[in-house]
Amino acid sequence: MTVPAPPRFTPVTDRPWAGLLALCVGFFMILVDMSIVAVAQPEIMDALGADVNGIVWVSSAYLLTYAVPLLISGRLGDKFGPKTIYQIGLVVFTAASVWCGLSGSIGELIAARAVQGIGAALITPQTMALVTRMFPPERRGAAMGVWGTVAGVATLIGPLLGGILTDALGWEWIFFINVPVGAVGLVLAALLVPRVERHDHRFDWVGVALSAVGLTALVFGIQEGQTYRWAAWIWWLIAAGVAVMGVFVLWQARTRTEPLVPLSLFRDRNFTLSNAGIASMGFAVAGTMIPLMFFLQFVGGMSPTRSALMMVPMAVLTGTCAPIVGRILDRVHPRNVVSTGLFGYAVATAALGLLFAPATPVWQLLLPTIVMGLSSACIWAPLAATATRRLPWFVAGAGSGVYNTTRVIGSVIGTAGIGALMMTRLAAELPGMTLERSEGSRVQQLPEAVREGFASAMGQSLYLGAAVLLIGAAATLFLVRPDHQTPVVVRPPAPDTAA
């Protein structure tokens, strides 16, 4: 049994671009919030007396609670309507943002970020599912190009806004800024986003429980390994997480009603390979932000605003090139675009790690970020468009949920894995050093004697992200041409022999 071919497209609105604009507000808010937090991490360490492990959990808690509900939130959109679930997600995310800003301890902030992740999980699958319903397959590349432009603009505004707010008002305002954005998003969604046909689903609660337990065990074991000196129970916890995820896959294969993850989706080669590609990108991008910002601020002595400015070339190029790449993708083979982008991002990440040294001039650090910006335009939107082109509307929510879950799982494991590697390399380069409040207060440079070792540890942790990106680039070389690009052979009429 294979994935059924999509039925004839029936438009659900005569204003698809207006609906896409409204959906991009929620998507924009999620991305801005992730990049804002990355810039403000050293200030949060100072204000809440946290260590590096606590800061890593501020990101990991968000990503973990983002990943686990994604599978079921996609199905919720199919059952109750993606517009309704999208609006609920906006409310949850905005309310949790207020809680984040009012947090008085690192533990409370981690809990608030976990609730934020639930809101983000409700929002994300609905955006892709609605794009699938609003745009025909031959126009989804252009629509996803706009989606990629929003990602680029968010990547630009997030660090800059985070730096300015942190320097001027304090780290709390990086969360309070979400309140007006969330309010605007709710109004636009009510006015512009169409209501679409719903498809009833049964919910696989056993699958939800298995995926939650397996992912939590994996992430906790990977991230806390260095803290507990890789004790035997840590390895047992990681092994248990892998085993539970294996049971989850078997359960999905044997479920007779409706599995949480319809494994038949993976019989579509492009869907499967796009998932591999986006997992590698999520791993690299989420995991490398922490060592990058720590290097710029603790070794380079930059303020949050200055360190955010380093990301401007990358964000501008992504936002500028994404719509162009989206239109090109509707006409060219997707592997030519996607694999090139992943390979370019891998090379740039490795080059950035090599350049991490106290004496490196700023202009040299900017060169890899330029390559990252060009590469990103060839990755985010093209992968999403390639993954969803052939999905029938009645599994659009499930397919979107699976795709985004794969991306976020990659981000979770990337944050935990690169964070653990960063701590391991710090212990090797600077034995006995821990990055706590007394050492990182007010984002001042580290003492000159330890800068070289600290920079080396941060640079070495980037190589893991580069290696995973190369795996994703190799996988996407096997993408196939989508149906709408397949030429139709028209045979000439047979000669009229009677005449």
C-alpha cells in the first residue's frame, strides 16, 4: 500500500496570500522568540544565578515540549480545524511568554519555557497544513518562499531586538514583546485565515505516551551525561530511550485504527528524505547558537546587541533569496537546491569553528555567516515544499506534524548533544572551570589566560553540527522530481491511412 495520490485541488479561499500573511505572524513569533533567547543567555545566567547546564535546559525544555505534542496537534487540526487550533496555540504561547518574563529563578523560567513549547506545538503544524489547502501544488514553492522570507526576517529581527531589549530594559522584555505580536496574530487569524473541511480522527494515546517517554529519556541522558560524569545509569537511560522509541515505531506499524504517525507517509521518498534533511538542519542550527553567542560575548567581549549584529548578513541574505529560490524550486529538481544548501551550511559551520580564536578579526567571522545565509534560503522553504507537495488533504495535518516533529527532535538532540560536547571540551581545555555567575557577570570578557582554551572548546563543539549536516546533504541527493515537473509525453495522432 502506498500513499494515495492527492485528489484534484479545490481552493478554500480566494485570498490565499492574505491567509498566508496571517499565518506567518505566529510562525514569526516562534522564530523570534528562539533567537531572542540565544542572545540573552549570558544575561539570564547573571540575573538568575544559573550555570551553562541550566541555560541549555532553557532551550531544551522549550524544544522538548514543542516536539512531543506536535504529532497529536497536527491531528487536532484535522479534527477540530487548523484555524481553531492555531488560535488556541497563539493564546497559550502569549500567556506563557508573560510567565517567562516574570520568572524569578532558572527553574521557573524552564517551566514557563516548557509551556511556551506546547503553544508552539499547537501553532506550527496548522501553518503548513493550511498552506497545503490554500495553494495548489504548482504554487506551493512560491508560497513556501514567502514562508522562508519570514524565517529570514525573524532571524534578523530576533537577535537585534533581543540585544536592544536586553541592553536597554532587561532580559525580561524579550518575552514581554510577544504580547502585542500575539494579539495582532489573533486578530489577523480571525479575519483572514479560512476555515477548511475537517476530518475526524481517533487519537493514539499509547503512541503519545511512548514518544513522550522515549524522547524525554534520550534528551535528559544526552544533556546530563557530563554533569553526572557519564555514569552507568546515564547510558542505561539513553539505551532505554532508544528502546522505547523502537517500541513506538512497532506500535505505529501494528495499530489497526489510526496510528499517531501514519508510517505509509514514509513510502513517499521525498517525504522521507525531506525529514532527514530537516532533522540535520534543526540539529545544527539549534545546537550551534549557544557556543556561537558564548564565544562572541565571553571571548570577544561583545554586548548582546553587537553579537546580534553579527547575524545580520546571514538573515538579510536568507530573507532576500528565499522568495527567489521558492520560485526556482517550482521549476527545477529539488535535490539541486536542497543538497547544495545543506552542504554549503556544513562547510560554513566547520569554517566558523576553525576561526574561533581570540585574535580572529570580526570580518573573518562574517564570511561563514554570509555562506550560511545563502545556504539557508536553499534549505528551509524548499524542504518544506518538497515534503508536502503530494500529501492528500486528509493527512495534511498528520504529515505536517510528522515533518515538524522530525525538525524539532533534531533541534532537541542537537541542543543536548552539542551542549554536552561543549561541556566535555570545556572540561578538557580548562579543567576545573565552570561558567557560572561570578565568571560571566554582565557579559564581560573572560580573563585573557583562559580565552584561548574557551574559544577552542566552543569551536570544537561546532564540528558535530557540521558532520550531521553532511549526512543530511548526502540523503537529499536522492530526492526525486515532483509530479508537476514530470513532462507529459504527447504522442502525435496516427496518420490517416484511409486518406
